[in-house]
Amino acid sequence: MAMVVMLGLLVFLCLFIIRAATITISCYWLQPRHIRKMMAKQGVHGPKPRFLIGNIFDVGSLVSKTTSNDMDSISHDLVGRLLPHYVIWSKQYGKRFINWVGSEPRMCLTETEMIKELLSMKYTILSGRSWLQQEGSKHFVGRGVLMASRNDWYHQRHIVAPVFIGEKLKRQVRYMVECTKEMIGSLEVLIGSGKTEVDIGELMSQLTADIISRTQFDASYEKGKQIFKLLTSLQHLSAQSSRHLCFPGSRFFPSKFNREIKSLKMEVEKLLMEIIQSRKDCVEISRSESYGNDFLGMLLAETQKNRDGGFILDLQLLMDECKTIFFAGQETTALHLTWTIMLLATNPSWQNKVRAEVVQVCNGEAPSTDHLPKLTLLNMVINESLRLYPPVSILPRTVFEDIKLGDLHIPKGLSIWIPVLALHHSEELWGKDVNEFNPDRFAVKSFEMGRNFMPFSSGPRNCVGQTFALMEAKIILAMLITKFSFTISKNYRHAPVIVLTLKPKHGVQIILKPNLPVEVGLLP
């Protein structure tokens, strides 16, 4: 009997090894080879990939060379610095080319008509995040809406979206104003003590963290700041994940990298569970009749529902959505505000124009939802900042079925990456002053310009929190520019880098000066 059991286990083990080997050979060799040949027949070529690692080291070497030094001046010509591989390969292979991240082929796409088609409703379910992207971020934002695909994305989007629209969104304004007032108060105390130089990046990070905590999780920044710190560490590790996932089965190795990233994930989820459990306890002991109307409350309510198609919002997915909104709601907005303030600090004429507009529109009051649509110049500045310094510089999509895109037959498994930064800095699309700060280009929003402007992506899968982020940015900037004038510090070193998002390598140091009262009617 024991012999039969042993023989059965041996057969099972052999079958498992054969299946694992078959899948590995298909994923790491046969399918990539098929995609490469199919695209080559259509005239789409690229740099030769190395076995297993693809062009990872080529890209890493080029980027390391261009970003190792600071820029000589505050120039907004960033594509050659941040995407040097794109510049070299697009010249060598044309607008369409393929490079490889490990065994994952990625086709660069810059043709606007094809981009519009890819991001349309037509391919919403048929495209999404690749295995490599999902696996690389599973300990960071997990299976949250940012990384979800197919029907899971559809259900998650419908769960998350309601918190960012209508009256629920308007109710967040009070928290945004209160948090900004607290920050301004702290700055006034700081200036009163004689210190005028601040790293605005750090301040914006703290402020947006405070806002996201209060508006979405009903928790103070003191409770949430540990989560932000851990998520920042996870972000840096996730940015390195692709080179750790090149080799088959590497994610199962007990390496230092794997142990560190899993340990950080566990710490984040432990803190999130404390917040979640506290909310659940209030309902269970009848201190509250509902989980609340904020982001977390809505998600907790959804865990009690049975959705069409058998979709279940389990506890792990609940935490993944929380991590996603912590990251997306805090990180990208903080960076956008940081770059915008840098641009205003180096363009005093626009700073004065915006300040005069805010004073005229708000008339000494805190910004409200009625004021925001009237802040036309501020909106132009915000858009120009998002064009020059989009927080997310590359937009990836992987196709899950064979599709026809423009004149190309795109095979299943091919990733398409849209270099948003390069499109936003394209002289062909934006004119000869493409690398200059010129908010006037957004004075008239044409259809063509709107189609080439995608800081929040485009189509059905655009950023679900876009309206929240823009409202938050307008309120913070309007209040800050009313109270202070700012110039760039001589200590500022211009060195943009990409670590998943577009960051200032050394922070952004500015000099703050309290404003004298500005009279209404000074708009030019």
C-alpha cells in the first residue's frame, strides 16, 4: 500500500514538473518569440533582447547615465534625461518599436489616433495590466483598482467611483480647507521665527497625506503617517521589482529583497487592519448605524453584498483598495503641487496673475466649489504643470486577446506603453515652445490638444480620483498663493527622476514671504 502511495506521489510530482516546465518554456520563450516574429513581419522592430533579462540593463544603464548628475539649469526639456532609451530607439527604429522587460515585450506607441482607439471603450476589458506589472506591485497596491483587469476592474471601478462624485465630493472641500489652513498656520509660525526657506515637496506630502486621511479614512495624519512611510519604501522596492522577476520562480526565493518587501507589506496591512477593525467594532457594538460615508465606509458596506458575476470584495481586496487610494490620492497630488509651485516660483509674472485672480474671485473667503470653476488662470497653470511634469510618465496596457489596432495586428500578450512624458513634450504636437512654461496654450482647449494631453490617462480607465485631485490642487494653491509669495531658493538643484512617479531628486526648496494685502481689481 505504501509503495502505491509513493508511486502515486512520484507520478503527481513528475506531472507537476512537466506542467511547470511547459508553462515556463511557453511564457519565457515560445510566446515572446511568436510575438517578436509577428511584429517583425509588420515592420515593428527594436533592440535585440538578452535571454531572460531582455533590455532591462540597457535601459537602466542609459537612465543611470543621464540622471546621475543634476541639470545645469531649471530646464523643462526632460525627455532625453528621463527617457533616453525612447529617444535613441525611436530615432533608430521609428515611432513604433519593441523593447523587452525580462521576457515581456513592450511596444512603444506615440500615434495619437491609435492611442485614442486603444484607450477607448472598445478595448477596456480586452486590455489592462500585464502579469509582470501585477506581480511587481502585488505587495504594494495588490489587486486594487489600479492593477485590476477584465471584469474585476469593471466591478471595482463601480465600487470605488461613487466616493469621488457629486455631493460626496463637495463635502470633502471643508477638510481640504481646514488641513490647508493648519499648514499655513505652521508656515506663519515658521516665518515668524526667522526661517523662510522650506522644502515644499515635504510640506505638500504631509498636507495631502493629512487630507487623504481625513476625507477617505476618518483617521488623523498621526495615525496614517506610518502607512505613508511604509508605502514609500514599498514604492521604491516595487520600482526595482522587474529585474527581480526576470528569472522563472524568482518570486518564491527567500532572497533579501523578497523578505524585505513582504515584511513591509505585512506592516502596512497590520496598520490598515487596526483602522478597519475600529470601524467595524463601532457598528458591531451599535455605536454607529453605518460604516460611514467616506471611502473606507463604502468599501466596508460593499463587503456585505453579493455582486453580479460572483464578484466578492474580500478583506485582502479591501486592504488593496485602501493602499491604492493612499498612494494614488497622496503621492501623485503631492508631486503635482510640488512641481506647480516650483514653476510659479520661477515665473513671478504668472504667480502675480494667479494671485490677483484668486483675490478677485474669492474676495477674502476660503475657496469653495462655486469659486473653483472661475479660477481660469489657475486652471491653465495646473494644466501646464501637468503637461511639463506629469506625475505618471508612462501609461502601460497589455492586450489579453489578439486585436486589430489601426493598421497593426496586435498579438495576445503584447504590452503597449504610451510615453506620456514624450507626448507632452512633443514639438510636433505642441509647437516650438514645447519645453517652455506657457499656460496660455490652455486658454483655448481644442480637441486636438485635449487628445494629446493625458496626465490622468484617458477613456473609461482614466484616473477615478481625477476630479478629487484637481479640486484639492486648486484649493491648496489658491490658499497658499493668497498668503505667500515664493521664489526658488539658491539651494534648489533641478534633478527630476522617475521612481514609478516623476519626483524631484533633492526636493524643491523655496523662499516664502508673507503677502501684503492685494486689492481686488488687479487682474490684467
